[in-house]
Amino acid sequence: MRGVQPVLLGTDVLIFALLALVALVIWRARRSEPLRDAWRRVGESAVGMASLGVLLCFVLVGGLDSLHYRERLAPPAGAAPGEKGPLSTEVRSALDALAAPLRARTEKTYSAPLALHLFARETVERPDGSQSREFPRLRHAGKDLRYPESDHVGDVIGRGGLGLAAGLGVWAGVAAVVVLGVARSRGVPVGAAWRALSRGKGGLAWRALLLTLLGVLAIAGPALMLAAEYHVFGTDKVGQDVLYLTLKSIRTALVIGTLTTLLTLPLAIALGILAGYLGGWVDDLIQYVYTVLNSIPGVLLIAAAVLMMQVVIDTHPHWFDTAADRADARLLALCFILGMTSWTSLCRLLRGETLKLRELEYVQAARAFGVSTARILLRHVLPNLMHLVLIAVVMDFSGLVLAEAVLSYVGIGVDPNTVSFGTMINAARMELAREPMVWWSLAAAFVFMFVLVLAANLFADVVRDAFDPRSV
């Protein structure tokens, strides 16, 4: 073991900062009764807990893909004893290490899901010197089968059954932990806690969460077991495993959906509150700025900004030690650009709400007693706007994920070396024109993106209903 060196990319730092912010929100919610009641309403919703369970699965994959490192190579010939070797130029993640078989088992070109042969016929030379058009055998899929043609179906069914059993075993362990936790917190026997959970009466909607986890494990277990021997979602044009590419796309979607808002949230909050509270020329100036931005077509503005940023990256290659640093810089720039073009709606919403709050009695009383403007904004105005901020953040997530897919599809999104749903869909564009059609790359990207966006939208609806004062 030559060792590894941890690597912190720019997006990694922001992701860890976002996790720290989430931990701070949880800590504050535990100390604030209104916030605790609002989140309790979210937890009591079956739809909210089910969508949260799906989102946590995506976050787990994205988190593993955010732990980056560089391997240390063997020392050069003639190196002194104890001298360390140079670092590899390739930046990998914990997900890459866990999915090493998927990443390393590349084929020649396209192959269908769970197939043993390439998707297209090739000219094969026989032992007797003759040639024929055949579907060549894959190098890795089913290589341990003694009789591939006859054992293929049985091996797939057997491995799928073992994966299903493993998934059910993991689910049983998680369910047991949840039941024990509910029994201990409510001071009831384990049997009574299980009956309450099975009837959906365990306080929070634990039954919905467990059923969602059961569905996820019933799919993930067989898929992971089959992935050890086959290409579950097939391979792309250069023979890469589509399942691996799909898993790598999750981090990009999460980064775009979360960091874009995180980077520009302070701007939207500050300008919206100042415009609504101060009024006058400050309000006119801020309204002019976001009106001008809204008047420019968003795609054109994003395209121009991305192209200018790409010129800066191309003319300063010495800024980046590895290709991963370069791709991460473009991803971070895309987050910033998307944020600069999407903060106006939240700013306008906060301005309107602040116009109403500044006329309330407690704000007028604070001004009459000589409380400073900064203290009024931080103590009395901002806390009463946080429910709008939270709702906007959650609801904008799915829109940003779809925006990345569209931008990458037209070629102005992430770096070509960065795997994303958009780049997968863009690569699959020409594959649909083949005969026979190569459909699995597009289908895999679409299904994963659809599930992620659907879960985010359902969770956003529950959060909106829970934090909207008019729904209480």
C-alpha cells in the first residue's frame, strides 16, 4: 500500500460547509419550538418522509463521491530508501474506490444491459481462416460462466435473488434499529412499537420511510450483486459501464442544485431586505438591477458567461494541478453563473414580504425606541423571512438540476470530463439515431434524474405546507 493523499476541491469545501450549515439549522430547530413544530409536521407526512428517504440515498452517493484523494505512485528507480513516490495526476473519490470493478471493467463499445456480447456485429476471423459477421463476446461480463449461452439466464436470476436477500437483510436490520429507537423513546415494549409503526402510528411517518427504504434496497441489492459480474445498464460508445456513469452524475446534480443557491443566497437575502426596508433610492436601484437581469434571456446570459469563464480557464492552465481541478473550477463557475441569473425571484419575494413586515407594530416600536437598522433587520425582519428562504431553496433545487441537464445538452454546461446527466443525455442524442437504437444510456440518465427531481419536488411541497404560516 503506497498510500494516498486527501484532496479538497473547491466544490468539496462548499459541500462540507453546506453540511455544517444543515447541522446548524438542525441544532437551532431543536432549540426553537416553532421550527421544531414545523419540522415535526414534515416528519409526520408520509410523502415527506418517503421523499426524504430517497433524497438521503442520493446524498449518500454524492457524499462518497466528494471524498477525493490522489494515490501515491511507486518510487522511481534508484530512489533512496524511504523516499515517497510521486502523486498520481488522477483524482479519485471514495465512490471510485468502492465501484472500482465498474470503473475498470471497460468493454470495446456498446453492449446492452446484462448482455454477454457486443451490441453490434463485427467481422470475426475463425480458426480455419474464414471470416464471419458475429456479435463478439464481452471481455468481462459473465467471464466466469463455463457455458455462457446456457448458464446466462440462471446466473442472472441467481445473483438477483442473492442481492434481493441481502437487501432484505439490510432492511430488516434498519427496521429493527428504528423499532428499538421508537420503543425506547416512547417507553413501550418492542412488540407494541412494531405494531404502532406497522399501522402508521409511530409519531413520525416511520412506516413510509421504511417502505421506501425497502423499495430502494429491493432494487439496489440485486443491481449491486449483478454489477459484480455484468453491466447492469450496459455500456456506452467507449465501453464504460453506464451504471458507474449514472452514479457519478449524482454528485454533479447535487452540487448544481445546492451550491448554486448557497453561493447566491446571501446576495438575494441582503438586497431583498434592504430594498423592502429602506425604500427610496436603494429600492429603486435594486429593482433596476434585477429588472435588467430579468430582461436578458437567461440562456444567452449563461452561455456568454460560461464561454468567457472557459477562456479564462484555457489561458491560465498553470492554475490547475490536475484535470479534476480544471473541471471542478468550471463546475464551480457554472454554479456561480446560474446563481447570478436566478437570485432575482427570491430577492423580489423577500422585498415584498419586507415591505409588509416593516409596517408591523413590533418593528415600528423598535424604530421608535432608537434600535439600529442593522439590529432590526437581523433580530426582527430576517427571522420572519427564513421560512420563505427555506421554501425557495428546496423548490429551486429541482429546477437547477434540470437547468444543468439542458445546458450540458447544448454544450455550455459542465466540463466534458465531468460526468453529469446532461452530458449523458447529450452523448445519447446520436445513439438514438442508430439502427438498432441504443437506448439504455438515455434511459438510465432519465430515470435517475426523474427520481431525484420528483423526490425533491414532493419534499418541497411538504416543506412549503409545513412552513407556510397560512397553512397552520
